[in-house]
Amino acid sequence: MAIQFGGLNVTKEEKKIDFNGKSEHIKCLIIGSGPAGYTAAIYAARANLKPVIIQGMQPGGQLTTTTEVENFPGYPQGVTGPVLMEDLKAQAERFGTEIRWGEVTSVDFSVSPKRVIVDENQLITADAVIISTGATAKYLGLDDEKKYAGSGVSACATCDGFFYRGLKVAVVGGGDTACEEATYLSGLAEKVYLIVRKDFLRASKAMQERVFKNPKIEVLFNHNTKSLFGDGLLEGAVLIKNQGQANEEEVKIGVQGFFLAIGHTPNSKVFADYIETDVNGYIKTIPGTSKTNVKGVFAAGDIQDPVYKQAITAAASGCMAALDAEKYFAEMH
């Protein structure tokens, strides 16, 4: 029986497949290199599971786009996201983790050992796989979002809100997450604009009431973001009110922080044929564990966490995944 791997035919019965010399077996493969992946590697390496990390499209994960991190334990003076991830990487390598460039382009989890294709041309078989590919924040698609990334634009109020104490900020979105982040920021900022493209909020009634009763939050219904502006640092946003209607008008607001709260996309598509996910694509794990529906495959970090989405919780779940993998190996013998 042949299985298609990114254009490559693989025969299940073959014990060893040679893709031009690019085939190998690994005991514990970790897919993704954020806090969850690196922490899993630290624990797995110390347990002699000989982990190999495939870094993915964004080595170091979302934290590499964050300027200051002040809420990760062990850094009393704070640390930049890239430095924190380099520290975690160095710690994983210290215990023997091999870290590689590459992107997993397809998998077959119906067989043991598991089969993984990297960059569409390298076959890896693995006894255990830890998925820590994270989730990608959704953006509006404006060039200015990239321009002011780390200089006013953020997709995590809990992570970065502290830096906007006493300033004016905006939150984009109309659901529970947007309302929660606007409420959170109202405890820090001078004023919070909640930019909603429709004429209603999708959030729960209780959350809506909390927003409407908050004197620091101004809800801007029927507003779409056109652009951002500022000299080096963000200074404001240009909005279109009543876009496409006869009374359409351009509105400018002065803000130093611009927070996206329109959701995240879990990076789980490549595993979808084998791994159970919820309706939004987050990998389901057995409660209290990192175990997926496939024996020998574990999930850690934001890929399986639609609620907290913090570096520290991702790291903690990475620890769980490595310990679960260690137990899995112990039960095999």
C-alpha cells in the first residue's frame, strides 16, 4: 500500500526508505520550537530520549516577535522575547538536543514508527512525536502591522499591556477575547478604543455589559482600520466609519498601542488527517495529559491551548509532553 507524502510515494511495507539518502530514524521527534518545544526537549534529553527538534517556519515561536517579556519566572528585570528563546534553546542543546532547520510538510501517524516528511524531501521515522507547532495570531493584513510590530502593535494584551500604562490604546475585535482584552487593558491604560467592524458585539451578554459599563472603554461600532501611523513608534490609527455606505467617513484616533483580538489559527492542518481537533483546529488532548488520540503522539503549547496562550503555560505543557513520552517508552519495554 502506498501513501502520498508531499508528492512522494511511500510503501508501508518497506522497513527503510531512501529518499536520495535522506531517511533516518529518531527516537523522539519534537515538531516546533517555541517554549513548549524547547521545554519538552530539555526534559526529553535529560531522560535520554535523544530528542530532535524541527524548528518550523518561525524558529523560537511567537515570542521572537515580542520585545519585552516581564512575566516569565526567573527574569526579575525582564528579558526580550528573542533572548528568552535563545536561552531556552541553549539549555535544550546543553543536554544533547539536536535542533534543525526545516518544516514538516506531511505525516503518517497510522503506522508505527510514525512517519514524518520534512521540506517535502526527507523522511523521518519516529517512535514518539511531540507536536508543539503553536498557533498564529490573526492580523488584518495591513503592511503597517508589520511596520509597527513590537513598536505598538501586539496580538497579546496580557503579554504587552503593561508597557502601555497611562497611554491610549485600541483593541480590534468584537468577540469575548476582544472584550476581555479591552477590559484588562482598561486597568492599565488611560483610554481603550474597541474597534468593531459590525454594529454589534459577538461577545457574551455578561462580557458586553462589563464593556459598556466601563468608563475607560469607548466602543467604535462600524469602524474598519485603514492604516496606522507614527514616527518610529505608533502614534495613531486611521479608521473608516460606515465603510461602503453613503455616510462613509475617515476617522483618526491617537493611540500608542494597537492590539489584535480577532483570534488565532492553530498550526495543526498538517496533522488533521490523524489527530483529533476541536472545531477551531486546536488539538484535543486527554484531560490532565498531553496525549492525543494517537498512541505515541503528544501535543504541547498553544496548539492545544485555546484559553491561556502564555509562554509559561506552554513551557509547562512541554514538560508534561516529555514526561508522558518517557512513560510511553517505559511501558513499551
